[in-house]
Amino acid sequence: MVLEINLFGPFEARWNGEVLPIRSRRAQALLAMIALAPSTCVARDRLAATLWPDRAEGQAKASLRQELSTLRRALGDAADVLVADSTVVRLDGGSLQKDTTQRGRSEFLEGLDIRSEPFDDWRRGESAHFEKDDGLPSDQGEQAADVR
């Protein structure tokens, strides 16, 4: 059982080869951020601040809870790979495959615009990192520190 996420070109996620109907751009951004994080784990506070920077902390956290619910519904049979507790959200890394085959031919997370400057900054950083061709998240140390 494999969750495959296409990171170059238009966002697409597949579960065992079947395209998942993840239509929400924020859910797509959320899944991409978690998939690229060290140990596929990101602090809830960081996700909320990155994806909803224009909202107060409580409202951003409520929006994150709602988006996680939306994402779980879209994942369907794959919903168990998404694990969240009161502090972090993670993916079962053993079930995850990141598709970077279009690297160099397509833009990183092409067309994924959620009107969030922190997310745009994250996306630019990840894109620049992939241009270096080493395949690891660009802000590995920063993300690891945020999980603690």
C-alpha cells in the first residue's frame, strides 16, 4: 500500500495507483509540507501559521483541524497514513513515495497558490533545494526544531 505524491507539475496524489480526489489547495499544500518534512512530521503550530498567516492563532488552528478532516475524507482508504496528535501531524513514511520524475521539466508544486507568503517562502526554499539535486528538504534543521 503506497501513497504517491507528485511534487513537480500539477499536484497529484495516488493511493495504490488510484488518483485521490484532493481538490482543496490547502489540503494539497498541507500534504506536500508533511511529505517533505524530516521524518514526515510537522508541528501543528507551524502548519497553521504557514497555511493561515492572516488569521489569529486560535482561528488558524481551527482551520487546520478542518483541513485535516477534509484531507482524511479525500484520502479515503489511505486516511490511516495521516496521523495527528495535539502537537504534530505526520505521515506513515513507510507508505509514502515522493514522485520527482518531472523535476527539471515542470515547476515544483506547479499552480499551487494558496495566497500565503509563508507557504510561498517554503515552496521557494524547497524548489531551490531540489535544484541542487540532493533530494532532501532544504530546511531540515528548522523543521526538526519545530517538531520538538
